[in-house]
Amino acid sequence: MKKRIQEFSQEQIHEFVPSDLEETIEFLRRLFPLKSPKIDMSDREIWIEVGRQELIEFLQRTLDKEN
């Protein structure tokens, strides 16, 4: 993964990285859409999905408090 990141310049990375909290939340929602666990998912996969959604919800609550 590090090698792939190093292939991009600072300017190229800036194009893909959100610049504020609202953009970050939208980016994460698109990257990790809410989905129900599937029967064939491992416990680890389920907890990873839960963690992703918890992070998005935490950021949204933080943004709501700021506004």
C-alpha cells in the first residue's frame, strides 16, 4: 500500500483527499456504504463494517455539534 501512495504527487493526493469534515463524511459514505452483514461474512468482517459505520456516525455527530 505504501508503494502505491508514493506513486502519487502531493497535488494528485490532494485531489482525492477531502479538504473538510463535511467532504470527508461524504467521501467515507460513498466509499463504505451502509450494508447488512451476509451469512458468509466472518466475525472480523462484520466488526470491520461496524467500525466503519461507527466512524462515519462519530464524524457526523461532531459536525452536527459544530453547526
